[in-house]
Amino acid sequence: NHIIVCGAGRVGWQVAEQLSKDDVPFVIIDSHIDILQQYGQQNLLFIQGDAREDDVLRQAGIDHARGVVAALPTDADNVYIALTAKGLNPDILVVARADRMESEDKLYRAGADKVVSPAVIGGRRMAMSILKPASVEYVETVLHDKEHEIDLEEIVLREHSPLTNKTLAEAQLREKTGAMVVAIRRGQELISNPRASQMLLPGDLLIVFGTRNQLTAFELLASAPKKP
Amino acid sequence: NHIIVCGAGRVGWQVAEQLSKDDVPFVIIDSHIDILQQYGQQNLLFIQGDAREDDVLRQAGIDHARGVVAALPTDADNVYIALTAKGLNPDILVVARADRMESEDKLYRAGADKVVSPAVIGGRRMAMSILKPASVEYVETVLHDKEHEIDLEEIVLREHSPLTNKTLAEAQLREKTGAMVVAIRRGQELISNPRASQMLLPGDLLIVFGTRNQLTAFELLASAPKKP
Ligand SMILES: [Ca+2]
Ligand SMILES: [Ca+2]
């Protein structure tokens, strides 16, 4: 149930750093062993090889992996990895890097579940930094903050959760935990900024924002056995 | 009161696209005129020249510009632009791109107000896409959504705003507008996920999340003359 990171350049390395921080097991593949020295000694699983080859992906455990991150610097290579990975394990989640805008569509057609373009999101972040600096600070706090321990968490409501078949107002989540439901994913629909009258249903994925303690309290509340 | 975008590569171009969408006036500087053909005909102010030169930045109107985006592909060039821009106009806002992690500190010391690394935020976004795909969808909706017209807005409370010296609960912003205060910037402090008991003070910068209509209603409410 691990993640395979293909490519240990600046982008792939950042993926690995983030997975480390979140204690998610991963293996990183790169054809250059000397890239490890560049980053200093680290305790990590590394395979020296070409991530485009079936054998290398098999060696990285693609048959039982949860996801593949295709972060090679060339879009054509990432298209190839997406096709290979989905061929070897159709259930695997593939996140691919695109450098050129026109590659995005090709990556999705090759089977990628999500395409990320560092240049596009970097450029947008720069524009937003000029226009709405406080909002950038807020977004970066939500996404990356370690000091304040603020985070977004995803919580799926099981059928027997005491929160189901209540409105947000009735569930009193904010009052009881301090955490805030910022969005609800229901099937294909994303309900952003849900109203107090919004009904919570079994299977809803709640996107919840708060401190670590608030989120833990929220998870406990969501999973408590329902009162008869 | 315009923005100067230095560099029309993939990152700089994305900045320009975003500024266009938000109807913010800007001029773009690049030494290669042929870059314009690459993107097709567009109605934009373009200066062919070296953005590291005082004369070129002066020609771009640096003395009365609101901000400079240093998006050249080489970090050393962006350091140089930051120093030059702040030298020519100490009040200007400088947002700089960093490709290498070790440049970040140098860019801040050169006077940049904000440094953005596309590789770092791209890698983080990729990791988050594997671990919390619905949260990524939510964040991207907030930041870039055009279809649902959902956005973050920054609203400064003036002294005579009817919202000042009330708690969030008393102000009934959510009930009256549908928009949600997700954070408050007060001086150096960022209050994320403020509680209902939080007092609103003159000078507070509210970060508000909602649809276009909700945000407009919020702005009207915040700027209405105070009842005696
Ligand atoms: Ca976090
Ligand atoms: Ca938006």
C-alpha cells in the first residue's frame, strides 16, 4: 500500500519529502544514483533504474502499490509511465507532472487520474501573491503549515456514524469540535461552503479544516457508535 | 498602478494570463519577441528587452507600478531584478520565482516580498493529490474556479464599518450573505478558522470565501454606513 515516486528531480524530491513528513511509505526511482548524494544521507528506499521499464516498476512493487507519481522532467516519459503503470495495475492511482500545457490532455488519455503542472500553479500563485497576499498566506497555512498544526482532513461518513441524516446545524460539529466543514464530496458533486441546513448522508466525504486536536475530536465524533 | 511581469516563459506567461483574467493592467518584458508568436496574437503590452536593466524597467513604468513579478528562469537573474526594482522604487511589491531551494533566502535578502518555487508547490500538490484528492479538488476550486464563481476575497474593515466592534456571531455575516470568514489578518497575526466569539476590529483584513454574489453582498454590508 505504498507510493512509487518516479524521478528524483526537484519536483519528485519534494513529493518524497511530503510523503516522509506524512509517514506514508514510498519508494523512489531514478536512473542517477548520485542524486542521493545531492540531497544528503536519508533513510529511504531507492531503486536505481529507468522508471519507464516494466521490470523496474515491478521491482518497485507496482502490483500492490496504492499510487504512482510520474515526475520525470519530460512529459513524453510521464505519458509512457502512466500507460505502463495502468497496464500493470489498473487500480493504481496515477498522478503525473506536465511541463507543457498541451501534454495535460495526453496524460489524462494515457490514464493519469490527476495532472499537475508546476509552472501553471507556480504562475497562478505568483499572480495571487501580488493581488491577494493575505489569501496566499492563508492557503499556504492550510496546505503546508506545520507550526500551527492546521490542516485539511478528509473524513468519510459511514452508515452508522452518529452524524448521518442530520443537518450540519443539528450535528453541531463546529460547537463540539471547533473544526469546520468547508466542503462535502458526494459522488461526483463537490458542495463547497455548505449551508447550515445541508443534510449529511452516509458515504459523504467531508473536507474538514482545523487544528490537529480539533480534527481528532471531529474524527472521534464521526465514528462514535450511534445512540439508539 | 500596474504590474510588471519579467519573463514570458511558462511561469511568467501563466502570471500574465491570471492578471488578464482579473482585469489587472500589466506589461510583460522578455528579450525574445518570438515568444509572442508562440502564444498567438494577444492584446498585451510587451517590451522587448532585458528586464535586468534599469532603463528597461523604467520604460515599463517601475516608478508608478504596484508590483514586479520576477519570473526569469535563472534565480540569479531574479535576485538581480529584485535588487534593481527595490532600488528604483522602494515601495514596490516584488514577487520572485525560485527554482532552487537555496535561492529562496537570497531572494528575500535582495528585497523580494514573496518567493514562490513552482517545483516545491508542484511537488506538494502532487503528494496531496495522492493522499487527499478531494481536498486538492476543493483547494483548486477555491483558487481557480471560474465555472462556479467561487473565490476568496480580501476585505479591510474601515473604522466606520457597521461590522466593527461586533463578534462574528453578532455580525451574522454567514446568515446575511452566505459568505464565510475563513481567516482574519490583524497586523502580523493570522487568525485561521476564527470562532463565533471573535471580535471584529477596525483595520482587520477579512479573508472571505463564497460565490461572487455572496462576496458582493458581503462587501456591501461591510461598507454600509453605520447605524447610529
Ligand atoms: Ca498541513
Ligand atoms: Ca476564483
